Amino acid sequence: MADPDPPPPLFADGQGARPCARLEFDPPDGQLLDRIVNGDAGAVAALYDRYSRRAYTLARRVCGDQKLAEEVVYQVFLSVWRDPRRFDDGRDQFGTALLTLTHRQAVYARCQRSGVSTPAVR
């Protein structure tokens, strides 16, 4: 008797974030960015499922505060929705660019909270 198929993962990244169904085909980040350009909110959700845990962990370490880290991650993914072409320039992989922006936003947010002057984050 053959072994049954393994159960689908509970989460998109295999560790946390939001529950989702098992996908037969996970589109690459670039394809999801193209879909966001065309107004596909589901593509943002897919990228969120893929990267939100790592982004939150980084923001939490930098900010030292749960609520501030959540706000940083929200702002980062909002920027993905508003200007997806910003992340699709061929120089960096999306995950690297997203985590770089997360780090910058977290440093900026922490400085703002403590009243330290900082340059604007792009």
C-alpha cells in the first residue's frame, strides 16, 4: 500500500504568518510584483505570506517594541502596494530589497520615537 500524500503546510512559509492552502505553483516574486502593478491585491497577500515573518522579526529587533514593529511592517507592505516597480529594477532580489527597506524604516521609526533627527527614508 502506498504512503498517503503528506498534509498541506499550515502556513505559506512553513513557519508562521497566515494560514493558507497548499499551492501547487508558487509564482516568483517578480511575477507577483507584475500582478501588483496590475492591481492584484492577492499578489500583495502572497508576498506578505512569504516575507512578513522575517520583516517583523527584523523590525522588532531594531525597534524593540511590538506595536512599532507592526507599524513598520505595515508601512513597508503598503509601499509595495503603492509602488511595486520600486522593487523590480533587476538589481536586487525582492526579499533583500524588502528587508533593507524594513531595516531603514525601523531605524527611522525608532529615531522618531526617541526624538533623534534622521534623514528621510526613501
